[in-house]
Amino acid sequence: MAAISFDPRLNVQVGQKNHAVVAEEIEGLIRVYKSGHVERPPIIPIVPCTVAGGVMARDVVIDKFTSSWTRIYAPSHSTKMPLLVYFHGGGFCVGSAAWSCYHEFLSALASKAGCIILSVNYHLSPEYRLPTAYDDGDSAGANIAYNVATRLGSYGTSDYSNIKPLVLKGTILIQPFFGGESRTASEMHSTQPGNSALNLSASDTYWRRLSLPLGASRDHPWCNPLAKGATN
């Protein structure tokens, strides 16, 4: 998958007359007003379910009361296949299971790997701060996968009997979104392209101001799995 970047031309001044004061903003990705209104420019196209390369896709509602849903990818195989649950990235604040980049990636993965894929469309921050995304999974992305797997392993059983007949075989963390109050070497020394959505300032905003419970620091266990109080 290609890295996500933003186009400054999409950072239009929509809604400012009605909502006035901007409280938080990550340029080109999300703008939060003091009124509570949230704007997310359409940086990635939303695509419907399509059939391609022998893979069928379908959107299924998980919980109609919370509007949680998932996009399911199934190859046209008649044999038993493994199940992969995918949580998209986006700093917990942006993204959709219907984004074209994820749809194309997962369609190809289901075909090549011969597996069924559930791509979870979880609730986004700041409207729904953590742990809502973890509850929906029960994205961002690799962080959600890690925390959902940790929850399963902390219920007191080593064989994951609470999800029988399924068996958790492992987790794949793609660029996991973790961090802490102390800067890592890469945070201090690496550089990002000017239009990158993954710069340090954006990372801090996602965590400290938009996603974590109000008042929490980046040493909260959901952000820093090595912090005191984190589940091992």
C-alpha cells in the first residue's frame, strides 16, 4: 500500500461561517471546531463493493444500533479458508473500510492469500474516543489489532475459548501506531515529505487531543504498550 498524503487544495474553508472557531486541525485531513462539528476532506475516493479477480465483496451491518459495519471479501473457493480481520489506519480519526486504497489492497490480498477478510469500519475519534474503536473490533489499524488481541488473551483463557469455534493464530502489525511521551530515535531524527500525513505534529494531535481520553498522555497503555499498567 502507498503512503497516504494530503492535497492542500482540498483544505477548503468549508463551514467556518457556521462553526467559527477551529479547536484542532491536521491540515488536509481533519478539522475540529469548538462547536463539536468535524470536517474531513475527501482525500481518498469511497468505492462500492465490486467483484474482481474472483473475489466477492459485500458490506454487512454488525450492529444496527451503533451503525457498525464491515466489508467482507471472499474468494470463490469451495474449501475451508482462514479468516483475517483487518482494521484500517488513519490515526483513529480518518479513514473508511470503503476507501479505494483499502478496497483494492484487500481484494488482491484475499485472492492471493486464499482467505476471507473482514475489514471493520470502526467509529472515529474525536466523536468517539478510545476505547470505542476497540469495542467495535471486538483501526488505528495495527494498534487496534494489537489491543483487540490483547483483550482476548486477558480474559483468563489461553485457548481463546471465548471466540470458539474460531482460534486466533496471530496478529500482523503493519506500521503499528504506538508511541510515548519520550521521543524515539526515529521521531527525533527521521524526516517526512512535506505533504505526508504521518508527521510528528500530526501524530501528537491524533493521540493527545483527538483520540485518547481527555487528560491522558501518550504514556497511556493504549498508546504505549510498554507503559506502567499496560496489559502484557
